Amino acid sequence: MTAEIEVGADFLVLALGPLQLGGECAVEMTAEKPQRLLAALALQPNRWVSTAELTEALWPEGAPASARGNLKTYVHLLRQLLPAVGEQQRIDSRKGSYRLVVSRDELDVTTFEDLIAAARTTLADGEAGLAADRAAAALRLWRGEPFESLSGHAAEIERVRLAELRHSAADCRADALLADGRADEAIALLRPLASADSLREASWERLMRALIQAGRPAEALRTYHELRTGLASELGTEPGPGPRRLYNQLLDADREAGDDVRMSPPAVVSPPVKRQWPGRRNLVIAACIVFVLLVAGGAYAFWPQPTPDQKLMQLVNSTDPIQKRPITMPPPGHLIFGMSNGVDDTSKSPLYQQAPLGMVTQYYYERSMLAQVLPGWSKNEIPKTYAAGKAIHLMVDSPHPNQDEPLPFSDKQGSFCGFRYPLSDDFLPDMRTLAMGFAGKKDGPPLFVSMFNGVDKHLCGEGVYDSPATTAYAQALKVRYLQAIRIFHAYAPNSRVGLDLDGWLLEGGDTNQGKNLVLVNYFSDVLKQSDFQTFSAFEHDGNIDSVTTMTRYLGRFGPVMVCRFAPDGSIPNFDSDLNTMMTPSFLKTVTAQGLFAWNFDDDTQFDSKKQPQQFAETLNAVRKFGASAAPA
């Protein structure tokens, strides 16, 4: 059946494994530098990539003096290998940047994404067999580790994203197989997926469904207990509502089967057994004992207690008003500076070692972090950071299996258009796990939480009102955000929570209802309930206006943080932004309007060895205007 869908014959670039050129120029890239250059460009197809980024990709350990000339040589080599389309070069150039010009069906990565989307659409339309074939075709494109020749943060994030999509494609194929009545094939696909990760409850639930459909209920029960054991050992939690519902259905079916057996006449009638019932006096004594135990507090031992998930739902569904938590502001003209190298790497940065950074920032971008690294951080890096008097800044991204762009989806609550993870069953328990893992003492350094890492990027289209499904998603996202505040407040006594916005959202004068320029206004009701306000500044043409405008606007709701300062990889823009904003007059103005913290995205733009001038400027700014984080 899968032979009906053939893809890949005309791929120009294959990156889902060892990097290859396909089509008429089929060749495996073996030379290291051209391979890295092609991978860096394919990582962002049809987008301009600065020479600074490409230089970093080609020489991650430090570029030689001849780097600029060598880069041009490698571009020329790739142009020789990649045929032009008419007069359009495949490797296009403009001042200071290059891009790979390619259509979606010429890349195995984007074809993989499109096949998954098509499989989901086909399955929703009731064509299960075709959906299974399309998902299988997508999975066959994988030949190994994506972009394996490329190092760096961006490449690692892409590899994680693609791995999640690969898992999502397998889930989609399993759903299609089950809908097509091919339970045994689904079991063969799902069992290794579930065994590989005890935290992916969705895969375990699908496996249970497949076993039930295949007429193997005992194995389905055993699968539930395997999931329950894994969650208890790693997180101390119970399975979610989906697996529990199937488990209870299996138990109910077993009880009904037992009742049917008892109602059937026995094949052999045994002699009646005379039962020895206790006397009335003994019954009265026993009843009194039970009553005394209940009154004395023994009721706790007999009365069912709420499960962790029930407690969580009681918490997030509370109608009690959210109590905003205060933030102690630094002295006027001073900021709490931080950096996003992570709780395990920031201390290695020369800036951290030489300047009074008051904050360490950690991204949450992959659910596997919850089981693989968070327990270790909770025992070591996180307590050490708080003990050193540093605040922790947690940036919550959308790490569930997502596509490059938000997509429509439907669930029991309705139709939505946006990233699925924040509205999934996993989100609230995951936030509880994060809160417990990053929690500190109530009177210790604070935990700042920037939720959703650019909330505008979670929605479909350009604005809240682009479609009814997008509007519904934005409204549901506000509910989820308030639930996240309740969770962090309950499980992390030192936490302060804010909604992350992109800094460009208030630029310009457009007030059309459907544009992102008024997205800030749409979320104003939840901004009023936030502990602090938080936005990113990463524009390539300068961030002075956006920092000024956003601080002035958001300062009406409470203290403001620049949660991510990263001027689009451009050293000149970094210099001009820093030289203008890190001055006494500018900082006195914005701190008076509520700005209290400033987070550098990472130290790539002020590397002490590669960019000594930028490092010196940054070090001077932090030393001159830096402040410690006051206790929460």
C-alpha cells in the first residue's frame, strides 16, 4: 500500500540524515566546510542568513583571518554544484548575507512536514488507509540524524523539533492504522515508541487502544501498569485521564464478565456451606469501634483521597482571585542582568565570572527535559544558583510536537488554530513538574517565569481575529496562562509569572482589529493579573524604539523585563543598541517607567575571544548598571 506514495526523486537537498545533494546533481557532501555551509543555509531555507551566522557555523571554534574569503570560496563551490533556475542562483547573495533558494518539495525536511500535515488532514476526512500511507512515506524519508554536520543552539533546536515531528508522524500512522482496522500493525509501531519514553502518555494510551482493538485486554492492563510504574518512579505522578479512562473501562468490562459467570448455573452443585454469622452483640460492638475510629480521625484511612491530577484540576479551576506577587525593584538606573546560557552553563561564561549578573536564564523547549535533566538540575545546579544569590529566569517555549507554523486542530473543546501543546492534556502537569523542579525558598532569590516565548507566534495568521479558530485559540490560551500562574504560585513559593510578548508589537500606528499590532491590547486583561511584564527585543534594524515603547506601555501593568535581547545576530546592531541604551539617561527613564531586568539571549554576540570589543562594552555595562536580585 505504501508503494503508492513515492517521494524524494527530485529532492535538491536531503538533510534527514547524512547531508546529500539530490536530483541531477546527486552527490553526498563529504568536504566539511561546504557541508556545514549548505546545512546552515538549509536550516533556514529562503531566508537571509548573515555572514556572521555562517562564519560561526563553519568555524565554531574560532574563525581564521581568512574566513571572509574562504566563505566566498565555499559559496562559489556550492553554486557550481547547484544548478541555477533560469537567472536565479540557488545560493543568492546580498550585502552581508546569503540564502538558499528552494521550493518546499525540493527539501526532504519540508516534504516530511507536508506529508505529516496531509496525513492528518486525510485521516480527519475519514480516509484512514491513505493517511497511513502518507505517514509511512514521511517516516521513510529519515536516514539518520538531521543536520548532523551542524553544531550550535539553532541546529540542536531544529533536531529536537524534527525528532518530535517524527514521533508525531508515528502517532498519526498508528491512529490511521487503528481507524483502518489494522491493530496488529499499530501495536508493532507503538510498542517501541512507548517503551522508549515512559513520559509520552499519548503513545501508551494508543498502545492500550490497539491492544484492546486486537482483543488483548490483559496486555492492555499490563501496559497501563507499566506506564504507571514509570511515571511514579520518574515524576511521582499518576497517569493522566486518557489512560485512566481506558483502564477503568477494562475493569468495568471484567466485572461485567464476572457477573455473567455468577449468573450462569453451575455445572456441579456443591453442598451448601453453613455460614457462622456473628451474634447481634458482636455486631453492635464492631459498629461502635468503627464509629469511634471515624470520629477520632480514622476517616482519612477509609475515605478516598484526591489523586495528584485531581488536586491539580481543583487548583487550576479555582475561582479565587489571583494574588499578584510583588517584585522588589533595583535602584533607579540599575537592572538585574541575566544571560540565557542555562543553569548548567552560565557559570562557565566569562561575563558571569567577571560581572555581577543577578540572574540565570533557562529555556524550556523540549518535554524530555522534564525527565532527563530536570531531576539532576533540581539536586545540583538550581539550589547552587539560588544559594549564590542569583535569580532564575525560566522561559517556557512550546516544545510539544509542533510544525514550523501553528496549524488548525480540533479536540473535545472545539476547533482552534495555533500551537497545540499549551491546550493539550500534558501542559498543566508539565507546568507543575517545572514549578516543583525550579522552586526555591519563599524568602530566597526569585524564580521569574516568562510564559509562551512570544505569544504572538503561537497563533495562526497575523492577528487574533484572522479566523474564528484563531480567536478561540487566543481566548483558550489566556485561560491556560492564568492556570499556569496558579500552578507556579502553588508549587514554587518564590515564583513570579509574566506573559512573554514580542517587542515589535506596538510599533507603527496600525490599529486594525485583526493585526498583531494590537495583540497586546487583546491580552491586557491577563496582563493585569501577571506578577511582571516581559517582552523580547530581537529586531535586526534596532531595538531602541521597541524597548522604549513596550516599557512605557507595559509599565502600566507592573514591573517590566526585557526577557530576551538578541538583535538578530548582527554585531553592528548589538553595538548601536547597547551604546544607546546602556547610558545613565536612558536607563533612568526606562527604570522610572518600570523596567527592572535585562536578559542577554546568550554570549555569542560578545564572545570574549571573538568579539573582545563587544565583550568589553557588555562587561562595562553590567558592572556599571547591574544589580543583585532582591529576595522574593
